[in-house]
Amino acid sequence: MLSPNIINLAYLLASVLFIFGLKGMAHPRTAVRGNLMGAIGMIIAVVVTLFSGGLEFHYIIAGIIIGSLIGSFLAMRIKMTSIPEMVAIFNGFGGGASVLVAGAAMISAMAAFTAGKAEEPNLHMKIATALSGLIGSVTFFGSYVAFGKLAEFLAVKRKLYHWQKIVKWGFAITTVLLGVYIVWQDNFLLLSWTAFIFFLLTGLVLFSKNSLLPGQQIIKVLVAAITLAASVLVVLNPGNLMYYYILIGAAALLGVMLTLPIGGADMPVVIALLNSYSGLAACATGFVINNNVLIIAGSLVGASGLILTNIMCKAMNRSLTNVLFGVLGTTEVTPDSDKFYRKVKSTSADEIAMLLETAQRVVFVPGYGMAVSQAQHAVRDLGNLLEVKYGTEVEYAVHPVAGRMPGHMNVLLAEADVPYDKLKELEEINGIISQVDVAIVVGANDVVNPMARTDPNSPIAGMPIIEVDRARTVIVIKRSLSPGFAGIPNPLFAMDNTSMFFNDGKKAFLEIIQAVKEL
């Protein structure tokens, strides 16, 4: 067992490593070192906690083994296109852990107080427990909804794959069974029935095939009020476990109702916000168990998540309130969409190769379609080929909300070893886009849609876009004329300087590479 002084010094060292690690990750050149520093800090914090005394190691070892097996399996099987939903569910695990740890700590403290072995928990511990239960439950269930929508098995009307059915039905049924267990544990009393109703409603909503439910906004407000009331009751009477169950049940329904109507185009914002929530829940849990390193680490995650959320909102020219209570991405294609596509011109790999032969400056604009087709390596290969064969200046324009999570395109291009100095942000590329000879859009849609500038009634009106329509020639690689997440047509496809190459992203680039080599 380590002394309190050694524990606190180790926690201080871990916290410093977290801070410098986070600072290092602000720039690609120091990101690896920053990540390593953060990992070392976490190892120190975990080891010191394990040897602080009073822990049951057989449970911890069992948890490490089970968690490592699951984590290793997922790490080896996960595709890069599935990284967004993995990040979403990881956020949820952090919130769920906070709910369990804070609740267990309060139960233990109240048991010791009742037995006369300790003083009554102080006010800050009670408030922190309520906050941890509220934020943690909202985070866990909200993250599950984000995961389900990204994995395309929640709020969809089509047939599901077997694994999707297992996850969807399994999670919903487990949620309901949790409510049944609470009722049975409390001998079917009124308070336990109240908790059961919230878990039952949560499970039923998760079965819904619609993102929008009748009276949704009213239900949100009502459930939010009940959640706050339950939080107050937890603070006033922490000895009654049923108040905590009601709190996490009501917060669970609130988390589902808040996240369910949010469209796919807003998912980068949602993931960043849920990440912040998980950090705030961890910070609150740190106050519950009086753990300094958890307070600091949670604060860092919470603050950085909020900053990232703000950056995402600015990138979309939308307020956080608009994201949470508006809907973007669920509208259908308008009947007038055909008029936009009357002048669409298709092209071929050979024609694109001839264009690239004389181009002095080429910009690639990646989107989620690049991730789906795993085309990032082929994109890099074409860029390298153009530089070597023709001396072309090649750059990559990355929109902040391209893809389905913050930095999604950056991660994919980094995986393909694209030099970071060739990645251009929104403002930088728009400043020089008129000087670009050929802009090649691969899988992006809403983030290059001119309607954001030209149509004030569009769902994406005012959203900053990469203005590829101002380039001399635009090539859009896409399988079809289907809309993006916002569900609206894209006039870019039919502009005079645009040609469509209808193909799978990776296959298209391989064909273009072959055509360039044969010139």
C-alpha cells in the first residue's frame, strides 16, 4: 500500500503528462509524442491506483482480461469507415462507468454512515454524485443512439443485418430488464415503478424506426424537468437508492430523446459534445471518490470537447441549440431536384487523365465516400504520380465536418501517409481555389454544395463550404446523383465546369492512375 504523499505526487505527474500530451497533440509533428505522454500518464495513474490499497484484485484482473479480449478483437476487426461509431460508443462507456462508480461510492459512503463507521457524506459529494448520474446516463444512452445511427440500425425502416438486430434488440431488452430488476429489488413499491417506467420508455423508443416522434419537444422538456427534480432528491436524500435509479432512468430517456432526431450531417458535432459530456461525468465522479487525477483528466476532456464542439458549430455556421433541437439530414430529396441535373456531364478515366496532364495545380476534396470505398491510398498514389510525372502541385482540401466525426478525413489521409503540410483547411483553400486547375471531389457532397451560399431556404444555408465550383475544372467522383446527409440536390454536379465520373471511389482512382501511366 502506497502512502498518500506518493499517491498524490504520482497523480500530479500523471496530470502534468496529460496536459503536455494534449498540447502535443495540437500539432501533427508532435502528435505521436503527445499521445505517448498521455498514455504514460494514464499508466502511472492506473498503477498507482491499483497499489493504493483496499481493492479486490480478482475482479480487476477478470475485468482486464475480458476488456482486453473484447478491445483486441474490435481493434483488429474494425474498419476505418467504422471509426466514428467506435468513438461514439467509447464516449458512452466513459459515461456508463461514471454512473456505476459514483453510485457505488455513494452507496458505500451511506452504508458506512448508517453503521456509525464514518461521517455523513458532505454536500459536494452528494451534488457530484447527482451530476455524475445525470451526465453519465445522458452520455451513455445518447452515445448508444449516435453509435446506432452511424452503424445504421437505429431509426431506419429497412431490413437489418443479423448483428444489427442482435445489438438493437439486445440493448433495448436489456434496458427494460434493468427496470424490471429495480422493481423486483424494491418489492414493487411506487418509486421503483417510476424508475421502471423510464427504463421501459427508453427501451421502447430505441425500437422506433423514426427519428421524429409525436410531441418530441414537449417530452424532452418534461423529462429534463423530472431529471433535475430527481437530481435534487438524490442530493437531499442520498440514502434512498431509488432516487438514483429514477435519475439515471430519466436521464437515459433524455439522452435518447436528445440524440435520436439529430441527422447524420450533425454527427461530428454530436460526437464532440458527447465526448465533452463523458469528461464532465468523469470529473464529477472524481469529486465523488476524491480522486485528483480523475478530476483533472475529466476537466481536460470536458473542456477540450466543448472547444471542439464550438469549432464544429462554427464550421457549419450553426448554433449548438440549432444542432440539438433542429433537424438536418432527415429531409427527402425535393421533386425539383431533376431540374438541377439536366446538364450533368459524365466523363471517363481517360478524359480525366488528359486534363491532369496539363494541370499545374490539383486539389483533392475528400468526403465520407472516400472512407466508404477505402480510397485514401489510391488518392495518395495519384497525387504522388502527378507530382513525379508532371511536377503538379497537389493539395488536399479538408472540411472540418467532412465525414462522420471530427478529423475523420485527417485520420484517413494520415493513415495513407499524406504529408500534413499538403492538407489545407477551409479558409486557406477557399482563398486560392480560383487558381486551381482541377479540383477532384471524392465522396463529398454537402460540404461542397453551392446552395449553402445561394439558397437562403436550404437546410445548409450559411454553412461554410469548400467552394470548388470556383475552380477552373471540377471532377466529382460519385456512384450516383444521390444526395448527401442533408437530403438536398447539389447544383455543383450540373455546372458548366463540372464533370461527373460515376464510379466507386477506389476503383475510379485506380482507373485514373492507369490512364495517367499510359499517356
